[in-house]
Amino acid sequence: MSLASRTRLAALLAALTVGAAGITTWAYGYGTAPQPAAATKATSRPSVTQGTVLQVVAHPDDDLFFMNPDLSRSISTGVKVTTVYLTAGESDGRNEAHSPHLQDPTRPADHASYAEARQNGIRAAYAEMATGRRTSAWQRTSIPTTGGGSAEVDVLLARPEVNLVWMQMREARSISGDNPDSLRGLWDGKVPALGSQLASGSPVRTPFTYTRDQAVQAIANVFALYRPTTIRTQDPTPGRTQPAGAFLDHQDHMYGARFVQAATERYAATAGRPHFSVQNYVSYPNSSLPPTLDAKAAEEKLGYLKTYAWSDHQDWCGSPAGCGDRKTATRPTGAGWNQTIRYSRGESTTWMTQGPPGRLYAFAALDGQMAYWTRPAPDADWQGPRFLPPTAPGTTIDAGASTTRLPDGRIAVLATRTTLATTAQDYRRESVYALQNAPGADFGPWHSLGTPDTGDLSATSATGAPTAAADATGRITVYIRDSRRTLRARTQSAPGADFGPWQTLGGTALQGDPVTATDSAGRRHLYAATDRTVLAWTQPAPGAPLTGPFPTGLPATTGVLSATGQDDGVRLSFRTPGTGTVTTTQATITPGAPAPLLSPPAAAGGEGGYGAVATTSHLLAGRAATGTAAVTLPGQNPAWYESQMLYTGAPATVTAPDGTGLAAALGLDADLHTTTTPTPTPTPAPGPGPGPAVPAPSTPWHRAVPPTALAQAARPH
């Protein structure tokens, strides 16, 4: 999209939004919202949800099935939310429900009409999420993209910060069939260009085609238009059922996410944009995994799906195409998808750590590179973000980071890196690490650890994220779940030396990423979830090889674990399927015993939530059922103290040498936010009369680096 085209579109969106709820062009990223003078004192203001959210999915309904309740929670805060649909979702062109309890009349296939019906259902669901009324009006407009193409932009008039963008490319019309006329065929070079499938009521009237490069540029142009600080998309590497088997996800989900990766890499190279993070979501693989949402959240999510599905079949919209997706009306729950939300990357809780005594580091993938913040001393201000050395052109650092601290105080940060390449065969994902040159110093270059997968790297690369531990000599071992869902490891032959080959440590059906911690005796524990339980690997003595896997007897979890050394063992935390409540257990190693001994699982109390839980000696942090950042001190009442801030990825926690706890999260504004807890004090013995008031367990969440400091850091010196 040319600068002139973007300028015309900005004027058009301004005309649509002026006067509607007082929203002006800044709702779409053009300029900055007016701020009161007092906003400069941001450190005293509690964090609230800010930023601009942009979601990119393959089909209409992928957002409702796989990104909710994050989607509805974001809309409820009033931040700018835009969803981009890459394909028209035309399928077989039949908007019909056929099941034992629903039988619609059979009509001739009409791809344009079915695409329109799905659009109508999406508009109804978003209007309901934003205003409570599915009939709330939209303004539909055609905008130029690139290469002669066009996209439809829909603006919700009652809430003009809510937008929909319809790219209307042709869908694969098959979950895994090798159809060249598809996003997969375009990415793999099997067709030179992919055509459009225009919805019958779309203001886009002229068909078009995109080459691979034009499709990437068209998506990047949308990013430039909306200037997101959080980009949500699907999983580009979901894996296969077996080597050379069927994909575990719909091919449009997978290849659509790869186009998004390429577009973010291109957008990141532009000047003048804000920082942004990326969040990836699990789609079809949720079908075989335990539910993550509580009953209330699942029912709310189902309600929006029923609206999209046009379940009541009442002609409320007046469209000849229909008011929603009747195929979905046969089973609006999907394959149990209304009960679940999962992130495919960025679930590590070890991205904040201590360096030299008193100095803290926090890491996050921003703009496709690794950013970090530092707090030099307990009474000092946070600084950042700064960036590690960039990766090579054509590569991006994926969401998420983990760390390990060496005995001398240096930090190693680990991540996965995707090579986008110009040919489909060269697309791949690998583990990488960077090490500080000295304690408290800058970081050296990225080093590749490769991947334990040796098969079809371009089609799978479905490994987890690496986690690592360093022994008393500083020798690092890296652990990862491979695409066959077993545990693999690489170890340095000596401190600072090269890593040896990948070793197989066993396990089957592993989910999520492994977690590791060391007990007070110096023995390493490692845990990994399956869809039914948790497996354990432990060192019988410090420095000894890990043994296992051992069954723990723990029940099924939602798949995300956290571990921290505590007393003479390791405390393991996880969420309970179906409720999202946090459960903890203490694992200890008894000399001579073949497996760790685990205490009876104990609930942390309070309502549930979803996503990772970060844990340190006396502090838990996680996502509440409302989606906001929350913390608890075990034994406190109320159990969880919620913020007013949504965030992306996983939280992190550390305990300072004085016992003060600190939790951190990356907000939807791509800024670091933190909260601190006091040093724990003994609970007073009960006595006559009312007891002392229990103080809040933490200070309010706030931006680690105030906006004024960020602005000053950005100025040329």
C-alpha cells in the first residue's frame, strides 16, 4: 500500500469514527491520544490494559474458537482490537446444518454466499462482545492493499475501536489435502499466485490474486496501518500425527501463521512503529487435551459461538446469505474448544532472573528480537528495553524466553529462532542461546543449538521451547520436548565448551515445555506434563546424570508447569483442568529411593484462571479468570489479588536476597509491568478480639519504566 493510499484510508477511517463515542483517528494508530499532564507520573499509577491488539487468523471462527476469552476480555477493556481474516472461509459453499437434531434444506453450493454468511456471524459475535447487541451496526469499506488487491474493513459504529479486516483469499477447502490453490500451495511455490474469493455482500467488487511476496506485503501493510503492540496468530509449527503423517492442525491455520511470521519480520524493519510482541495459539490439537477454562468462562465463550453459528435461525439481519454459519450450529462447542484456550509458545516463567547480587534481568521477544530490561539494585529504577545482538536477516526470535544463571553470575538466555527463508524447504525452527560476556555486562552473539528433529524440518519443527540448568562448574545442559513429544537434552562437554549431541531421555506424549529446578542439596529435578499426568526426572546426587522418567501419580494438568527450589525439595505448581485452580505439591528426593516423593497436591485457593503460573518461595503469579494479572501469597485471604491489566505470554517471579518477592508480566502495550510483595512475616498467634488487618500482598502493578523515561531513552544523544 502506497503512502498516498494509507493517507486516503486514514482520512476515510477518521470520517467513519469522528463523533462516534468521541473516538477519533488515534483509535486506529494514527497519532497519539491526548494525555493529561499528570500522566508523566506513571510510576504512581496502577497498570491498566493499554496498547493495540491485532489478531490474524486463517478463517472466520478461528478467533472465537481458539483466541477467546482473550478476545472478549480485550474488547471489554476498550483498547483497540482488530481481527484480520486471511481467507474467505468459503469451504464447500453450503451454509447448512445437518445433524440428528438439525436438518436444513439442501441448496446448491454458493461459495460467495457462504463467505458472506460467515462474515455476518462474525460481525454479530463481535457486536455482542462489544455492545451486548448482535444487531449493532457496522460500516463496510473497501481499501487497496498491494498488487491490485483490496481488502474489506468493517468498523463497529458504536465501538469504532473494534475493526475487522477481510483479506478474502481462497481457502484450501481441505484440512490436510494437498490442494495447490491454497495458502500452503502459495507458500510452497506450487502456484505462482493465489486468487480471491469475494463474499457476496462485500464492498470489494474486483477479483484479484496475490503472489507469495504480495500476500506477505499485504499483511505487513495492515500492520503498518494499525500499528499493533500485540499480534495474535495461530501456530506455524503444530507438527504431524507421525513422521510424514497428517498435520495435527488445519493447513490454513499453519501456513497462515507462517505468512504472519514473514509479515511481522517485514513490518519490524520499518521505522517509527511501536514495539510489539507476538502470541501464538493452539487450534485443533486442543481436541485431545484437558480443558483449561472454568465452567463460567466456557459458557460465555459458547454463547458467542452460538451467535456466530446463527443457532436460533431467525432472520434478524435481512441478508439473503444468512445471518451466520449454520455448519457450526450443528456443534458450536467444536471438539470441546469452547472449554479451552492454549498458547503454543511463550509459556516459560523463567524469563526474569537475578544476575550479580541485587541486579535483576527480564527478557521478552519484541519486534522479532530479544529485548531485556535491567534493575541494577533493589532501590534503583528499571532500565530498558535494550536488545541483544540481532539475529540474521530472514530470521526471527519466537515468543518466549528462558534463562539460567551461571555460578559466576552470568546469565544465559534461551529461545527458539525461525528461519523464514525464500524457499519452503529452508523454513525451520531451532533453539538458540546467548551468554553474557561477564557478570552484569552486555550479551554476546546468538549461538545455535540446532534441533533434535532430523526429519521434515520445513513441515514440522514442532519442538517446544528450551529450558536449561547450569551445574556447580558452570556447565550448561539444555532440555527440550521434540516433535515426537519425548524429552531430549544437550550438555556442554565443559564450562564454555561446545555442546555434545542430542541425547534421548525418554517420556511419551509430553505436552508443553519441561521445567527444571534444583533443591537445597544441589540435586536437579525436571518435570514434564502429559495429557494424563506428570513425569519426573531427577538426579540421585548433585552432578549425577538424570534418571527417569518416573511416574509421579499426579492427576492431569492443563499442561503448563512451573518449578522452584524450596526447602529440601522442589515446589511444583500447575492448574487443574476444568476449573483452572492452582495446585501445588512439594517433591523431595529420598536417598536410595528410585523416584521423588511428592506431597499430596494442595489447592492455592480462590477462583481459577488459565495459562502459566509463576512461582517463587512465597509468591504465585498468574492469569485470573478475568484474564488480568493476579498474585497471591499462600495462606492469604482473599487468595488472589487481581490487577486491572491484561497481559501476554506468561508471568515471571523472583525472590530478592532480602525476601522481597517481585512479579513481572508483559502488558498488551509491549511494556514490562511489575509488582512487589513484602518480606513474609510470621502469622501472629490468634488471640481475643479482632485480629490485625491483613495487608494487600503486593503493591499495585505499574510500568517498570515510566513513559517519560522511555521517551528520554528514545531521544538521540
